[in-house]
Amino acid sequence: MVDESKVINNSEVLELRSEAKEKVKDFRVIDDAFFRLIASRKSVCQEILRTLLEDEKLLVISVNVQEEIVSLFRKIRVDALCLLSSGDICNIEMQKGSENDDIRRVRFHASSLTANKTPEGTEFKNVPNVKIIYISEYDALRNGQMLTHVSRCQKVGEEYKPIDDGEDIIFANTSIRDSSKKSKLLGLFVEKDCFHDEDFPELSNAVCYFKETEEGANVMKSLSERLIEEGQEIERANTEREKKRADDAEARADDAEARADAAQARADAMEEEIKKLKAELEKLKKKK
């Protein structure tokens, strides 16, 4: 028997395909799906990190995109996880929607990465350094700065001084601009068209490859098809989730009704017992 909740008709498929095609054409670096494509190139991540961290000698050894990090009670999927030559682990994370608690989200990412990438039995002095580069399309910290370095501090007298605990957090955004090279890089992240910037050749080449070459177009087509499949899966998951919520609500209602019936039955039984006791008392009074 066909589950109607999982059926998607041809018109819906065509609509999804059209939406996905338009979405792919307008992809920007800050869009998760497109960023994961270009971030698979080590040279792109290295160029980004050298700019934002102001370290021209920084070397990226490897990059994993969409790596799933397992925590105790939930999983996270990181956009680009880089291993640096220093041994540091660096997560470059793109964020468009502002509905998240960004500060706590970054804290969770950092702690999850630390726990996941620390082998069992490791002495605390050897716990790996973790960097989170959190790039958003809005001012996540609401401090009016294009880039903010956040680190843990200790209070000494009336002054706060940073402490080196191996964790570095960088909040950057594309909404605030200045004349710096960092701001120029972040500005490119929201460009829809191909660009050729001599300060960022690796990023430029990657973007133009996927937007202008035949090989890149084939990859983008595959991405479009994957987006269609993901859209279908999301729709199915949403349908199943709503159905489960409705079933759970109905079950709770049935359970509540059953509890109410049981309580009423107990009350009725108690009332009947009280009547019997009163009758017995009346009989005893008459005998006296």
C-alpha cells in the first residue's frame, strides 16, 4: 500500500527542480551548500584563514567538509573543518539566518570539537587547540564591528586579562564594511556573480570554476539534484514529524481521558463505599 504522505507529484518535482536551478545560479560563498564545494579546496581555506587570522605563514594540512561531530546528546555538521600545520583544529562556519543564539552555538561547537578530537587518556596539557571562525551575514554580536576576536579572560583587580586556554573564537560578518583586506574578502562572500580579485586568487578561481566552466557546471547540476532530493526528504520528514505530533497529541488526549475515567470510577466506588458505611452506622444506632 502506498503511503500518500510520501508521494510527491510531478508538478512538485518540477517546481523543486526550478527552485533548485535558480538557487544554484545565485549561490554565494556564504551559502552553506556552495561554500562546502569551494572549501573542499585546501588552498581556498588557507587563503581565507591567512587573511582573517593575519598569518601569511599559516598552512592548512587537510580539510573535511560537512564532517559530523558527535556530542553526548546531539550531532553537529560543520561546514569546513581544517587541520593546521600547528596541530590546531579550525572550523570555518557560515551562518545566514539570525534565529540562532550565535554565542551559545559557537560555544557548543568549540566544546564538541574539543571533546571529539581529543583521544581518550590525553593529558589536559595536550588537549588540542580549537579555533572557530564564525562568519555571518549579520552583526551576530551587535557591537558594530566587522570582526571580533573573543577569548576567555580572568579578572585581575578591575581589569580583564585574556588567558590562553587553547580556544580562539573569531566572529566576522559581511554587513559591516571598512577599507581593510578582511572586509574586502568578506564582501566577496555575498557576491552572486563570478569575480576575479587579485588579492584572493584561490577564492576567485574556485567560484569561477563552478559558475563558468563546463566541469564546474556539471558539479553544480549534481548539487542542484541533491538539493531537490534533500528538499523532498525534508518535506517527507516534516510530514512524518507532524503526523507523529498529531498521533502523540491524540494518544495523550486518550490517555488523559482514560485517567479521568479511572479517577471518576474511583470516586464513584468511594462514594458507594461511604454510603455502605453510613448504612452500617445507621443499623448499629438502631440496635442500641
